[in-house]
Amino acid sequence: VGQPPDDLPPPAAKLPDEADSLAPVMPEPTVPEPTIAEAPKAARVAASDSQRPDDRRVLMALRGEEVEGKLRVEIEAGGPVRDFQSFTLEDPRRIVIDLPGSWEARVPEVVELDHYLASKVRVGLHQDKIRLVFDVAFDTDRQPEIEASAGGLTVSLSPVPLQPLPRSL
């Protein structure tokens, strides 16, 4: 009585006891894989093919406050903005500021100012610039003061100066 030969198949599985065979067979519980929802992208980006992402500027915030009867809007860009163009449009009256280059916007497309001189600023990304459009009131001076600041630009809107009434004789 020796060892079984090496070429025999493995033994069959052990038969379950009678008590085990009467128990209901329950499937193994499965834990579903968690679904990961991708968060909406907070920033909007417009970059030209010729510019590297490292060259991109970031519009981080737009804040408006009244100072001495003027509406001052701080355009926070993470550093001074020295190159810009501005112009006005009529019907309805708007002041437009273009900041050339490749930009990322971390602000909404519409920033409500809720001021009597300007109701809102609309932000538009283009291939070669970011455009800020101020929706202004009829009595807002058409020539805003625009100055470079340490963090970006400061735009000051003023009411149109009142003209004295002509004297009647």
C-alpha cells in the first residue's frame, strides 16, 4: 500500500452534510462601486494655440463699491494689467474693456453690481482677449477712469456732471 500515482486527477469535492444541503443558498453580498461625479469646472478658459498655459492670466474677482459718489470696480487679476483697450457702445449704453492675451476666468459670466451707475459686468472669453462689458446707466460719464493697480485694474465710473441751467432774462 503505497502512494497514489502522480497522474491521478485530484479528488472530488467533499459532499456537504445533509443539514448544509437543506439551507438556502444566499448569494454573496456585493458592494456597488462608488460613482464619482466630476465637479463642474469652476474656471472658464480661452487660450490661443500659440500661448502656453504658463502665459495665461487669471481673472480672479470683480468687486464694486461706492467711493465718494463714484462706482469703483476692482478687477483682480493676480498682478497689474498694463495693456488694455476701452471704448463705449450706445443703445444701450455700455463701457467695454478688452484685456489682450490668454485668460482664465474664475468669475461668473455675469457679475451683478446693483449700482445706479452700472447694473452688471458681463465677462466674455475670446481666443486673444478677455472682454468686460459694463452695462451702465444713461447718466454715467462715458469716459471712465481706468488705472493699473497692484492686483489688476481699477475702473471708476462717475455720474455725468450736471450742467447749469441757462439764465433767462
